[in-house]
Amino acid sequence: MAPAAGGRQRPRLMPGAMVAVQRDDQRVLLTKRADTWCLPAGAAEPGGGFARTAIDELAEETGIEVSERDLIPFGCLSEAEAHTIHS
């Protein structure tokens, strides 16, 4: 844990990637972790780049295989909770 303003603790942030997969009918693929729906995502391996991490996490979590040319960067998140949808 890293110290945050006001002396409270916050988790250390790790580089990672998140993937939004949109079908032809405009629906977006979500995965379920425990009771939370979220986009496929995960932390980078040491020395791993964003594209490689996105490709690996998508395959690990969904079985969908893509190449780097299939990826379109769409944003950068700085908070661990920012990529989840809480029901």
C-alpha cells in the first residue's frame, strides 16, 4: 500500500490493459468477476507493453484472439476501481 493524502493507505497502481470488444450490433462484451461485471482487463507482466497485455488478457478471460492491428487505444485509467461496473 502506498500513502495517500491525509495519511490513508491506497493500493499501488500497476500498469495494465483493458479491452472493449464491440459486436456488429453495438453490444459490448463484459466479463463477470465475483458479483461485478467489467471489461476484460489485467495487469501487465514485467516488461510487458499495453498491446501485448490487452491481447493476452482478452485471450485469457474470453478465449477471443486478436492481433495488435485489431486494437484501437481508447483511454488511460488511473484508479483501480475505474474499470468496474458495480451492480
